[in-house]
Amino acid sequence: MTMSVAAKHAKGKAAQDKIFAASAAAGEAMKKYGKDAVVNATIGAILDEEEKLVCLPTVEKVYRELDTNDIIAYAPISGLPEYLECVLTAAFGQSRPDAYLAAVATAGGTGAIHHAIWNYLDEGDVALCSDWYWGAYKVLCADMKRGFTTYKMLDENNKFNLAALQEKVDEILAKQDNLLYLLNTPAHNPTGYSLSDEDMDGVLDILKKAAVPGKNIVLFLDVAYLDYAGEKEEVRQIFKKLGGLPENILVIVGYSMSKGFTMYGQRTGAMIGVSSSADVIQEFKDINQYTSRATWSNINRAAMRTLAAIYSDEELLGKVCDERDYYYQMIKARADIFTKEAEECGLPMLPYVAGFFLSIPSNDSDAVCNKLHEDNIFAVPLAAGVRIAVCAVPKHKIKGMAAKVKAAMDFVEGK
């Protein structure tokens, strides 16, 4: 018997992240065959056409010019006041909802998800998400002894599946009083799908009907890829819909600096509460600040100062927006190549709108990815299919890739 001193709840835990494992395998192949011979489609970060990690130039300049104290000093537990105000503009743009609002600084978008699961579900309760999801959602739930269940995201016509969502909402609320619904849009990870205005209206209609007395609804809107989802004000118009909801519906917008500011390792984000109730928002601030103190205490001061400096200066913000748009167009061009070639070779893929990733449905994604390794192509196997990180693969390596994925799928399926 293996010796263990871990508490009962911790025994047997091990971090086996398929994304980082696939990336490590790609790294080993590059050492063996050279970078030019390997396609690493695992990385959830922007790499340029020379496969160098991108940092937005203006963000880097502002960060490097910070005063030393703004880099090394502690920040308040809730976050720097100027950050908490500016992050509302960063998230909502010109579409700030007509509601009570408050922001709490978090350790990246992941920290916001952590707090939402911990503070709005009881032990044994179940969180709801689509069947295409970022794997960390499930890990976070499991670590906090919360369940995790899914609905089929797309129907047979590849449209957002409101009927499946309705069924799961009803099922969950028949067993528990709080519903936490994790919804990643726009530019969904891992598919690149974005809900339309009509889709979002349908979602909110379902949640409003479910918000009967005695039941509470928490919609966690994960917008990690917001700044690479399309025209910056157009993609933010969904936030206007969040005003005027029943008082027992709380919306939490999970904002991250990892993608929009290319500050992946700085682990800075925010959870933004949106409610028709002042009491709910005061509670939101109180309980989430408390949980911050009980986990990381405070987050990265330098990153918060960087965001505040940029969003307080129109010239700097204009430059950052131009830089984001350049990389948005670069990623879109890569996705366009893959999508066109997928259609030409008959490779099925989920509808891509924007974002870092696109996905191919498969019943045996591990086998498909293993077969792709023979062509030195490395992608991420998920429960429902294969994820391709177009954010990280240059155009010349995207070309011809769809046909190789199709060949690997045909081999696995015995065609």
C-alpha cells in the first residue's frame, strides 16, 4: 500500500492536464525534428507568424515604465480602486448594463470561476455547462466537491440548443435551490462559437422563467476571449441585456487580462457582479473579497496598474485596440484557411465565429490526436472532439492541416 499523509478529500488527486501534456509532447518533437517540422496547435496563447509569443507592444511599454513600488508593493485585497473602476470600462465598453455593478480583483479568469463555484453552490450541488467546455471548469468543481453536468450545446443544425439548456435547468432546480450556469461567449473555448443576440435572448428568457421565488440563478459569463471576438463595441452589446433582470438572478462577468492584454502569466482578472439588487451586489463584494483573503490574499499590482493606466489614457488605449485588431485579423485569417480547406476535404467542424480555437467532433479524440503525431501535428483531445489552437499556428503550417486531420479521423474510424 502506498504511504499517504493527505487528508481524505485530497487522496488520489493528480493534475493530469491534457493541454499541457500535448504541448509538452510537441516540445519534445521539436527537439527531435526541429521547429519547422512540427505543428504545435495546443497553445492557448497568441504566437506570431514566426511562432514567437506575442506581447502587445503598448502593454509592454506601459508595464516596463511602472514605478518600482507599483511592481513590488502589496495591493488591496479587493483590488486597486482605479483598476476596479477601469475594468468595468474594459469589460463593458459602451454597453455598461443598467444595473448595480461591482468588481472584485481575481487571480486571472480562473480565480473568478473559483470564487463563483465556492460562494454560489453548496457542497454536493451541481454546476451547469455545455458539453464543449474548458476542462478546468470540471476540475475546479471536483476540487470543491461540487458536481458538474452538461447539456448538448448545438442541435442537429449546429444552432445553439436552447431546448437542451431548458431541460437541464429544470432538472437541476428540481434538486437544488441555486443554479450556477457557466457560459463562455463570445469566442467560445474550445469551438470559436459565439451566441447570437437571439441566442442570448433565449438564454435569459429561460433563466428568468426559472427564477421563481425560492430559487436563485447565477449566470457566470466567461468573456476571456472578448477582445478577439470581433468589432470591440459590437461584441459587447450583449452586456446591455443584463440590466433589469429579476433580483434573484445574479450575473457574474469573468474578465481576464491573460488574452486581451497578452499578460498570461501575470494572473490578473476580475469578477464583475451585475444585479438589480443593491443588497445582492453588497453581498457579492463582501463574500468574494473574503474568499480572496482565504486563498491568494491579493493579486498582481503591476498588471492592475497597467490596465488602469491604459484605460485612463485615450492615446494609449487607441494603440492597444489597434494592436489587438491586428492580431484578431491574423488569427481570423488562419481560421479562414482551415475552415475553407475543411469544407473542401469534407472534414466536419463546429461552427467557428471567432477566437483562439476551433474544434472537430470525434468519438475517439485521443486516437485521432495520436495518429496526427505521425505527421508531427499536436492538438488537444477533448471529451467531444479535437481542439485546434489557430492562435498559435502560422498560416504556412495551417495550410494542408485540415486534410491531415481528416485522414487521421478516417483511419481511426476505419474508413
